Amino acid sequence: MKNWISQYIAAQHAALNTVSPPAIEALVHSLQKVWREDRQVFAIGNGGSAANASHFATDLGKGSSDKLGKRFRVISLTDNIAWITALGNDYSYDEIFSRQLENFARPGDLVIVISVSGNSPNLVKAVEWANAHGLETAALVGAKRGRLAEIANQVLVTEDTHYGRVEDVQMHILHMLCYAFMELPELSK
């Protein structure tokens, strides 16, 4: 057991070390632009990535906004189960996020998708819709990259395929995005 734990921790460190600091910085600047222009941020994912999207929206909407004074307009499209199941039932599960974007999104808004595989059909449809309607798009993906890495405006890759490790690294990234606004006063200018 001790050996497995040590190996797991080492692999987690290795996965975290694959993340591109310039890619994170670019996404911080995209968030800063959205915040300055009072545009909307949408976070979406499936499974553990849905939980990460919800956590990110909470941290950006509360913690970062509290520190800045001016609020981030952020929502996780994973949090309204009634609406998600209605869309899935009446249209298609592949449309549960793109259909919500039809209601809320405007050109210049930012969609952040979180996926290990990079191929979730509902995330791909959401990014395709967002790109077609003038939104900025960013994808956090694992080593397989998938379709999302081909179509998103910005891509942050974790070079690992282990779902737990990638989801953990993606939460690291999402925390960095939020804490940048909490700990770097120059971002509020």
C-alpha cells in the first residue's frame, strides 16, 4: 500500500508538471477581459468535471468577486438538474449545454469546458455553438485532447490519461484562475 501511495503521488506531481504556465496566464487574461467588459463566464463538464465546473463557478463568483469588488458574472451550466433532464429528454443529451447557451449567451462571453477525453458530444456541441455565435472558448483536456482541442480558442492540456489525476490537475488549474484574482491586485486594474 505504501508503495502504491508513493507512486500515485509521484504520478500526480508528474501530471501537474505537464501544464503550460503560459496557457494558464492566457486564460487568466481572457477572464480579466470578460470581467472588465461585464460579460458572462459559463463553465461546463460531465461527471467529476461537472463538479469541477460547479466548484470553479463558486470560487470565481464568490471568492474572486469578493476580492475584486466588481462581480464576475459566472454560472456552471451543470447545476440545474431539472433543466438538464428536460433538455436531455425532449431534445438530446448532446444538447444539454448548447441549448442553455441559446438562452443565456451573448457574443464576447466565455465558455470554459472541462473534459478528460476531450470528446464529450455535449461539450463539443456547446463549443461549436459558442464559436458560431461569437463567444470565446477554452478547453481543459487530458492527453488524448480529443475534438475539443481542435475547436476551442484556447486549450490547456494535462499530459495524462488517468481520469482522477487529470480531474485533480484541472481543479488545480481552475483554482489558479480564481486565486490569481484573489492574490494579484494588478488584475483588478
